[in-house]
Amino acid sequence: MPQPQINVTPLIDVLLVLLIIFMVVTPMKPSSFQAKIPQEPTNESNIGPHPDTIIVSIGIDSTLKLNKDKTKATVQQPEKLTESLKETFRARAENMVSERTVFVKAPKKLDYGSVAKVVDAVKASGAEPISLQIDAIE
């Protein structure tokens, strides 16, 4: 009596059809990726910051500035900065301005702990959101 054998020809035909279908359906990998790279700013564009922008700058000597005004606050004692920011937000609320965004600008060489202390002090004043900046690109 002959042994029964499985006919694999139809199975192979089905697999080849599935392979062709998946090859057609699968999208082709793009040959190139177009990216827009920002240009360096030219000296002709003298665009200043928005008047409602609040920037807390940390000096390399741990002093703190609120926009361009020097404060008596330092990284170790940021209480005066917090009070100044609270007063600024209070005055803005009276003038119907709800903007509470604060940018913290620090030099690249400053340690992380100092920046974190300043961010905590800014957060304690009621600022939200808080964004980080680095000093000018060299």
C-alpha cells in the first residue's frame, strides 16, 4: 500500500501569491528625506523680543536678572526674584494680561543644580509654562 503524501504545490502557489501581494502593498522606502534647516539670522533683521516676554537670565557669577533689570537675587537666594515675578504677574492680572510664560536663560557652562534652583523659584512665583534657553550660539 502506498504511503499518503501531502501535495505542497498548491501551498507554494499560495505563499508566492501572498509574497507578491505583500511586496506590492509595502510602501517603498524614500530615496531621500527633504528637511528644512534653519538659516543663521542675518544682521539685517533686528527683531526684538515681544514686550510681554519675561526672561530670567542667570549670570556665570550666579546673579539673576529679570529681563534686563538686575535683581538682588542670586542662585542660592532667589527669593527676591520670586517676589518680583509675583508682583509682575499681579500687575498683569490687573491689566487683563494672563500671560505667565517665563524663559530661563543660562550659560552652557553653568551646572544643572543651579538652573534647577532657579526653575523651582520661578515655578514658585506662579509662572507656567517655563522654558529653558541657552546663551548665544558661538
